[in-house]
Amino acid sequence: MIVRSQIVGCGSYLPSRLVTNAELAAQVDTSDEWIVERSGIRQRHIAAEGETTSDLATNAALRALEAAGISGSAVDLLIVATATPDNTFPATATKVQSRIGMKHGAAFDIQAVCSGFVYALSVADNFIKTGQVQTALVIGAETFSRILDWSDRATCVLFGDGAGAVVLRANRGKGSSADRGILSTHLHSDGTHYDLLYVDGGPSSTQTVGHVHMEGREVFRHAVINLASVVGEALAANDLKASDIDWVVPHQANRRIIEGTAKKLGFPLDKMVMTVERHANTSAASIPLALTEAVGDGRIKPGQLVLLEAMGGGFTWGSALVRM
């Protein structure tokens, strides 16, 4: 028998304000057709004035805890994946910890941009597998609207705000791919591509928050290659084939990247959970937002095999194979 990290609850939160492509077209030189053709995005949610990343994260966390049927006091480990924290320090996770009534254990942030949720899931999984914690809360939360140059049509149309969360609990399995829980996680990074997707600010460099900059064509090319590779790695590690996967929940960056990855791997598009049209790219929040939606509407069922995959600035990329 071995210990697995089973997902026992999912939750999400989206700010109430919706911004359509038409609204953006009135502000910058773009159009609904231009945005949809290049990204598949039609709208995005934007945090209200004064609404912070910790606010979004807390709302998603409370919904995940409710779905799991436990209180915040039962959580041993809380990790928030974010590139847009409330403050330089302390960690946004500590704010969430205080708000959900978690009185013990540890809370900290992880920064791997769009891959952040997969990174955080991997860290929490390893804490559970080693027996250090029994229950973990993993959150992806972003207010990317705060680091966008709203006059740059190449970036401002692509991102949105939101948060998603999962509750993990230790569960014993037999050590096979039939076990419920996280079967394996696979993380990578390559800092030589640092300047292809980055924010031009920070406490140590400019003492400002800065704005997102991206070389879109190069990011697209690397994304399809790296995501296909890390998905293949997850399948090989568990002696599985693409046809064994019930659902793929990809990072929701761009519909064309999702379609390109699916084609390269031979996954049918109807197995890909896609929310990018309505949520845009919510960075670390995108996978748990999409996962929560697919669990909530009944597409993803207990016992099904789900593959999570993401790539973000750094470059960072990773995958996780989970039996729900």
C-alpha cells in the first residue's frame, strides 16, 4: 500500500465584472474577430477596484472546502500559486489561512506563472506522500489585470482574473494506475527563454509592478512542443496510452495552443476541457477553474483519469496525472 493525494473537493471564483471583446475594441486598436481568430477568447472577468488576489483565493478556497465537507481548521498545508500577490510579502497564502480559520500547519506562495498550479499541486502531493500532512489546500489565484498595459493590444486582450482551488487528502492505494489520487507529477523549466514572456518590473529591478511583455509566436511554438513532451512523460511514467485518458484539463492560454497540443498527441478535442473563450488566460488559476467547472457540470466523474498540463513564463511547464 502507498499513500496517494486524492482530490476530494474543488471550488472556484470569478469576479463579477465581465469585459467583452467589443468593450476592449472601443479602447484599443482591435476587434472581436481579431481576438477570437488569434486566441479563441470572447470575454474575461476583471477584479473590481479594491478586490485583491487574496479575496479571489479565499472565495475559491471556501467553496472547495464546502465541496470536500471539511472546515479550514482541518487543513494542514495551504499553497497559493500566483504571479500577482497582494503584497511583495508576506505570502498571500497567509492571508487566506487567517480567513478560512486554519490555525496550524504552514501556508506559503509558489510562483511559476501559468504553471503555478501544477507546481503547487506537485509540492502538496509530495508533502502528503511523505506523511508530513494529511490535508492540503492548493489554490491558483490571479489578478493579472493589474499588470497589463491596457494600450497594448497584443497582451491586454489575452488575460483575465480568477481563482480555483482543490482540497487534497491522504488516501491509501495499491501503487497502480487504478488508484484514486495523483498518480504522478512532472515539472520542468528553462531560464534561457526568460525574455520571451516576462513582466518588466519588480522590487529588485525597477521598484515598480511593471507590465506583461510577450513574444507571442515564439511562446506558441515552445508551448506546443513542451506541453506535448510533458504529457508524453506522464503517460510513459504510468505505462498508459493517450486513449486511456478520459479528460485533459490544459492551461487555458490560447485555443490554438490547446488545439495544437491535442493534434500533436492524438487527443480528440472533445476530451479537452476548454474555458478560454469565457475566462481568457487566468494564469495559475486557469486549470483549477476549468477543473471545477468540469467536475461541477458532471463531465468529470469519480474514477476517471484526468491529465493536467500547463506552460508559463520562465519558461516553466509541467503535468499531473490524476484519477478522480
